[in-house]
Amino acid sequence: MHSLISPRPKASAFRRVRAAALATGVGLSLALAPMAWADTAAPLGAGAAAQLPSFSPLVKKVLPAVVNISVTEKPDTAAADEQDMGGDQGDQQGMPSSPFDEFLRKFFEQQGQGFPGMPPRPSPHAEQRMALGSGFIIDPAGYVVTNNHVVANADKVTVIFQDGTKHPAKVLGRDPKTDLALLKIDAKEPLPYVSWGDSNAAQVGDWVLAVGNPFGLGGTVSSGIISARGRDIHSGPYDDYLQLDAAINRGNSGGPTFNLNGQVVGINTAIYSPNGGSVGIGFAIPASLAKPVIEQLREHGKVERGWLGVQIQEVTPEIAKSLGLPKQEGALIADVTTGSPAAKAGLKQGDVILSFNGHEVAKVRDLPIVVAQTPVGEKAKVAVFRDGKTEDLSVAIGKMPENPQVAENERQGGQQSSDDSATALGVKLSPLTSELRQRAGVPKSVKGVVVTGIEDSSPLAEIGIQPGDVIVQVNQQPVTTPHQAETKLKEAQSGANKNLLLLINRHGTNQYLALSMSKGGNG
């Protein structure tokens, strides 16, 4: 279930590239491994070398505008931040090091030099932690873009240029939902800067350069291609990442991804890694999503987003068949917030949104992005599939509340009658009494019958029906008593169509489930 007004859960397999000052033993060994065999590789022939592009002119052009970001974190937020970010050890200075780290430290100490990016030995009395990230200048006046998670817990932020000069920075604004932040530094003269590119024009297979501060090794450039577009890694409600195979590691957070014209097409933000190091799958926020957010942070210090006020979910093949939808597409409305722009425009539970303001909604996650980017107060045309046909509605977009609620529990539900329980399709159905309502965790506005038991052989068990679920509708018809629900379920089982569409409420959240009983009950 996805919602336009609440973030989705994070996937633990994806690790954000957080301010990398210290790597795990495995991750760092992978980063250093090429030094062991680079001089043994066979040289390319002159003809082959002539065909390979040189990124040197591009690097010289953009590198001065890419900066390192050093953050001193607030001591009272360090532990909470560690837990929130999935417990990635080794992202901050002062964390315990691995045996491999100690080996490297001793080696470089014996050479009379410090290893770049290797933090000092942790002090048992240290109260603050240091973290490192990346950023880039977008204006000669000193505006710097980075990731929100780099500076979210910052007590002090310092921007470090390629020549080593340091400038204190002020956090002008942060947006956790897109993981973006804008900093400002004061400079006596105009600074080098880079411009935004068109990430919508970037294609899979295009060359890109990632520049940043991995493991504290500032001014590092890695090359690769865009390996995929539109990735959803479940880190937030507006995921639309570019996937890169350029090497991205901890500390690259907030650094730019350049196209071959030297324009920023992405902001390096996350990696997929089982070991903490680069495995060739990195994720960058596309410039098309980042640019308007940064503009709002610069102007207002915060982001104002459009709001529709619906809870949506994916359209499965079974749901599409049950609704008579020609193909599997769109976003199915599971709930409409009372008094929201959607409610005022006449959008209803069970509608499938096919397009919004001229943007096709092919997948459910397409809708939150286009709605959020729509200016507040603008009239938007919404095409919905309802009762077997397409209808066009006009919606005046509202401002997303600070703490939006999926549903308003203003209506008072009456006491359910004492109808006897009923059984259909292997499911025991009972009246939704006050006691069962409280135990099921559903609001007073929900009317239906509660599932109090289910047989293992029930076809409804295959689609995930659980005890405690409240069945609100059967094939888009409301049910308020167990015998009413029993009748509707048996009609669906014996009817010619044999497609069953249920609207259930589970712990206060509406959700559609579909079952095609003509296929042996596979939902």
C-alpha cells in the first residue's frame, strides 16, 4: 500500500552513502584492491586506446566546484542517527575500527604519514563525532547542494575546497523526503560553480562521472554509465533514482553526477551493498526532482508540496480484471481524506487514477511525484476509471499538511446489531461490535464485518485475509452484517464472472484484495 501523504518504509538492503570517514575492513579492501594488480594488467593496443574517451578536460572543468563537507554532529543525536540509518558502522570518525583498519593505520604511521580519511583512534571520552560527505556549488555567491542525511544532525558544518581552504557553512534548508539540503558559505570573490542538466533527457547507457569524497579521499572521480532509470528503493515517498555503475562509496553522499557536457544530472545518495563498499550499483537523485526542491529551499528554507488527499495502492492483474480495467495500470484509490482536494473534486474510493495533469500514471508511484510537484492552488485535470468507463475531473490542488492523516475519524459509527456469525469461503464473519472494533484497531467511521476465523484451505487465505480484518465491501458493494457478507461472497463464488474484489480495513488502513476463483483461487 502506498500513500500520497505518508512515507513508505525503508528497505534495509539499501544503505545510504553516509559521510564516509571510515570503512569496514571488507569495504575498504575492495576500494584498495585495484592498486595491487593495476601494474600487472596488459597494456591496450594503440588503436583501442585511441577509441576510449578521455574525461580529463571535463574533470578540469567541473572539479573546482565540487567540495568536501565536514560535519561535527550533535552529541545527543548521534545514537539516534546511527539507529535511524540502519546501524551502518564506520560512517563517522571516532567509531570502533576493524583489524584491517588497524593494519592500515600502523602501516601509514610507520611511513610517517596519516592515511587519508582514516580517523584517529577513538577516544573513550569523545562526545561528538565527525562525518564527511560531498557537495557542489550551484551559484558563485556560495550556495552548496548536498544530501540531507549528511547535515541532518550537524552542530557545525565546514565546506572544504579542492585546494584545502575551509569555509564555515550555514544550513539554509533541509528536505528529508527527498534527502536534499542547501548550504551557504560566504566568500570574498565569486566561486566556481556548475549548472543543472536535463536528467529527463539522460538515457540508459549514457556516460556519467561521479565526483566526491569517498572514504575522505577528496577530489575522487569515477566513471560509468546510467544503468537504469526510475528506481524505487523505498527510502521515501518520491523515489525516482537514476541507477549508476560508476563507483560510489561512503562519503560520496551529496556529490554530483555529471553528464559529458559537465552538467549535473544527479546527486549521489545511496548504494546497494552487502558489504558496505561499492558493488557497481549506486543511486542518484535526478536533477529534474532536485532542482525545484533546491529552489524552494533557497527561497523559503522549506518545501511546499501539492496535496491530493488520497490513499492509493497498486493495481494487480486480479484487481484490474475485477474492475473491468482493460489493462494493469494506474493508481487505485483505497481511501479519500475527508475535506481534502480529492473529496471536494468528487474522487471516490475504488476509482483508478489513469493520468494527472497530462502525466500518465503507469505505476502507482508515478502519482505522488507529479502531485507533489504541482503548485498549490493550481487546477489539475485527473482522468479516472470508474464503473467501466473513463471520466475527467478537475481538482484544485491543496497544500500538503505538516502531519497529514490518511483518513478523518469524524463520523461516529453506530453500535452493530447482534446478528449471528456467518461462514463463507472458509471464513468466519462476525458483527463489528465495539469490543471487536477496539481489538481490531479500526476507527468508528469504518462499517463492515470482522473476520474472526479462517481455514487454511480457504481461498481468501491465499490473498492474505487475516483474523481481525474488517470486510467493508464485496465487489464494490457495502456489507454491514455477517449474513449480508456471506450472501455476497457466495454470489461471487457461484456467479459467471467469479472475480472477487474485497475492500478491507486492517488496523485503520483500507486496502483492496482481489481473487479470481476461476483459476483455482489464485489471487
